[in-house]
Amino acid sequence: MKNKVLYHGSKVPNIKVLEPQAHVVCKGRKVVFATDNRNYALAMIHATGNELAVSYAVNSKTDKIKIYIDELQIGKLKLLENVGYLYEVEKEHFEPSPEKLKGEFVSYDTVTILSEIKIDNIAKELTTAEDVYFVQYDNVLKSMQERGKILKNPEIKHGVDRFE
């Protein structure tokens, strides 16, 4: 059954259905996001794009995909020390993201939850995963440059003090 499920992470317990929500990445279109990577779903629970960013990168030496959690504001990695909920949903209700977001799938309809898994401390859970890297604020700029994640003209402009 595991290959037929996707994961959705949330701060909210006891969800029975996921309702599509407007999302900036989808230009305001209402979607439900899910992923086939359990650790990515866990990392995304507290990722806002302003405090923490989660992305994939391929190790050029091993060809293995790694998940990077970048601390975009000092001290925000601590957000991951909180509880989170991992929801399993049926893959058949989803399609690959039209925005070509690696490993992410979308549904435009309400999706029923198959199961809920409570994670008491997301950081502790992810620390044991060999495919997850935590990047502290002071190292984010260098790490992003090494991964080719620094864009000259990002869609969302950030403050001039970012990473200084």
C-alpha cells in the first residue's frame, strides 16, 4: 500500500479531509499538496518560505537526492522541535505539480485522509534521516550558492538584510 500513498504534513491534528487552498506557487489556484517523500512532508510542516525553506538537491558525486532545510531567519530551526502530523492520502487523487515542483503532487479536489501519524518532535525525527540536511542561518547563503539556489531575480523579493 505504501507505494499507493502520498504524504501531507500539517500542524493541525484530527484532519479528516484536505480542502484545496489557494497557493502562491500555483498562482492562487486552489490545490492540496502531497509528496511521495515522508521526510519532505515532515520538513514542510513548518516551512513558510520566510522562516524555513525546504528543497531538494542532487549530490553530484552519488546522484542521491537530499532534502535541505534552510534557516532563513536566525533561530527558526527550533520550529521543527514542535509536534506535527503526517497524513497519508491516496496517490490516485493526485497528479504531478504543473509548476514542476520536484516530488510534489497536487489535487484540485477535496481529499480524504487515510491515516494520521503524530510526530512529537519533527526535528528529532528528521535528525536520524540520512537524506535530510539542516542548514543554519549563517551557512545558508553559501549552501544555496553551492546548490545553485540563488536567483538573480527571484519572484518574491526579500529584505536587504537577508543572510547578512
